[in-house]
Amino acid sequence: MPWLLLLIAGLMEAAWAVGLKYTEGFSRPVPSLLTILGIMISMGLLGIAARDLPIGTVYGVWVGIGALGAAILGIFLFGESLSPMRVLFLALLAVSIAGLKLTSA
């Protein structure tokens, strides 16, 4: 169960990170509220997962999922670059996340 909560927390991190783009500096109320809600959910689930899993693993996986998710969403939502090198490093990030999961006690 902690791994599922951590996965959801990471996905919520990606969501609120992308949500920042829509807040326009927190000047738009609805996107700002949704972004803040996403932050709260993400951090809450992160804290719950950290009860049972090593903090280094929890934080690394959470940040990795958030970064990977935000980068992928940036490609699809905002037309960000999809160069071969970027794909390579995103793949390495995914492998790193999986490696942290597979090697945690």
C-alpha cells in the first residue's frame, strides 16, 4: 500500500507542477486553488508513504515521478522539445525510479 500511495503522490506532484503554468503566478483563482490542492494531496501522501518506506527512497521516487511526469506532460501540453537526448535522459530517469523501487528493503 505505501508504494501505491507513493505512486499517486508522485503523479500529483507532476500535476501540480504543470498546474503552476496555468496559475499565471497564482493570479488565476481556480487553477491556483487546484494547484494548491494538488500540493496538499501530494505532500500528504508522501508523508504517509514515508512512515513505512526509507525516506531516501520515498523522496527520490516521488521527485523522479514528478519530474518525469511533468516533462512528459510538458511535451504533450506545451509542445516542449522531444529530442533524442531528452528521450534518453527521461528513460534514464524512469530506470532510476524503477531501480530505487527494486533495491529498497
